[in-house]
Amino acid sequence: MDLSVRIGPLTLRNPIIAASGCFGYGVEYAEVVDLASLGGIAVKGLFLTEREGHPPPRIVETPAGMLNAIGLQGIGVRRFIDEKLPELRARGATVIVNICGSTIDEYAELARVLSDAEGVGALELNISCPNIKEGGITFGCSLNGTFGVVSAVRKVTRLPLFPKLTPNVTDIAPFARAAEDAGADAVSLVNTFLAMAIDVETRRPKISNVVGGLSGPAIRPIAVRMVYECRRAVKIPIVGMGGITDARDAVEFMIAGASAVQVGTANFVDPFIWPKLLEGLREYMQRHQIARVTDLVGTVETGETKEWRNGVMG
Ligand SMILES: Cc1cc2nc3c(=O)[nH]c(=O)nc-3n(C[C@H](O)[C@H](O)[C@H](O)COP(=O)(O)O)c2cc1C
């Protein structure tokens, strides 16, 4: 059984990746998870410098999901390279570094610094964090912004580039196309959905940032739809995510068009989920006599025509 997948120039041993912000810098989980058994680890979003993030409360449980506004707390890229990357390398992890900036120059500088570091498998450009005021989602919500930041980073690095798209737009497909046109090797989608929860006793927002990003099973059908739409719009691979809790969910994303998937919130519920995901994927492939996991990608049978979609939906 062949579980390996290619995401642009990067080959992953399997399609299951730990999602950014939900798996620390990877090393924190080394005692419970064999880091080399994962397809990849997308580490917590990094800026050039350290950041404290927002004050607590920063997360709250919601029906079938969670709301967070961490505010991209992090140790900064240089400490990551010095303190975390060597251990990730030693443990055989495939490292995807999630990078964030307030300006295009910051993204480009991060890409330059990480290009010189040993053991970086790919860069995931976080242009979709809903929880910071400056940068980030400002680029991800504008087609020109997306094109601009991706092409600027493309010019300074040979590392595989995966811009991470926001679902907080009316139509996500043109954003995937803008990323592809700018030289992205793949697109990751989706980041969290802007959302809000209020304590009705105090009438105060449940998190300090007032609004935050919704993740978990609540968002899965929307994320699957977005992967499906992007699959039809671009040729580059898609890394899909949003509410995956078991192997069947992962398979659903792959059938919709994702070449690999990321799992975030589910790791908070069950940090021992990783071998179960891989075992479940193998079991599915065996039962459906699929020799290569890539044979699943984009195989959804809708039987639909364009006319049907435009005319009858809703
Ligand atoms: C607590 C938390 C922190 C996150 N931090 C980041 C981050 O630093 N960078 C990023 O691109 N996405 C971040 N995300 C988004 C996840 O990587 C993922 O896109 C989203 O949660 C949907 O997947 P899930 O439903 O499996 O969690 C974060 C999500 C959560 C819940």
C-alpha cells in the first residue's frame, strides 16, 4: 500500500499533517507521537520576532468546535531555528513552517531566513489568520494582496510554498488561482472562520479579542465544499483541512480534491489520534482495494453539470 503523496516538489510519507497552531512546534508532542510517522508537521505560526498574543481568555468551546483568538503568540523565527528545528530534524519530522507577517517585506525576510536553515520542508504562508489586526488576513482577503505576497516570497526562496487561504471570502476559488499564478506550489485551506460567542449572563464576549476563529467539526462541510471548488479552479495540489476527526473525514477531503490533509482541533481532543488516522486510512484503502492513496484525490462523482450547479442549487 502506497501512502506517499507529492505536494509540489515535496514528497510526504503519508497525507496526514498536523495543522498549524494545534501541535505546538511539534517537539512538545514527541513523547506521545512518533513525529516521523506523520506526513508532516505544520508548526505554530511564526513572525520574525517573539509575540505574546492576546490576553486570556483566548479559547472557548462551541457546539461541535472551538473558537480561538490566540493572536499568534510565538517565539519568533530565530529561536525556532535554534531551539526547535534541530530536534525536529533529529526526530525525522517533515517540517512545514507556517509564517506570518505584517508587511510583504516581513514575509520575504522570513522566507529568506528559513531558506538558509537546515531541515525546512516547506513554507506555509499564513495570509489568513483572522485574529490579528495587521497583515495576515488583509493579504488573504484581497486578490492583489494574495498575488503580491506570494510572488514576493516566490522571488526569494526555492522552498515549496503553500499559501494558506482564508474561508472568510465570498468565493475562495479565485484566491487559489491568484496563489497559483504567483508561483505557489500548493494551497492550504482552510484557516478558521470568523466567529463570536457571548456569555449571556455577563453580556460579554467569551474571548478577550471579542471575535475569533471557529474550527472543528462544525466547519467541515464548508471546508470540504471549498476544497472541491478550488480543485476545479487550479492545477496545483490542495492541502485540505477543517474539522477532520477520523480517517473517514480525511478520505472525504481527499475525494473532494485534497492531496493531503491537516488535522488541528481534533488533536486537542485526542493527542493519540495520529496512529488511528493512519490505521483507518489503510483500512479504508484495503476495503476499497486502493493501492495508492493518490488514486483517491478528486474522485468525487457528482454527475453534475455546470448548468445544474448554477440553476438548481439552493
Ligand atoms: C488554537 C488554534 C491555533 C491556530 N493557530 C494557527 C496558526 O498559527 N497558523 C495558521 O495558519 N493556522 C492556525 N490555526 C488554524 C488551523 O491550522 C486550521 O486551519 C483550522 O483550525 C481548521 O482545522 P481544524 O478544524 O482541524 O482545527 C489555529 C487553530 C487553532 C484552533
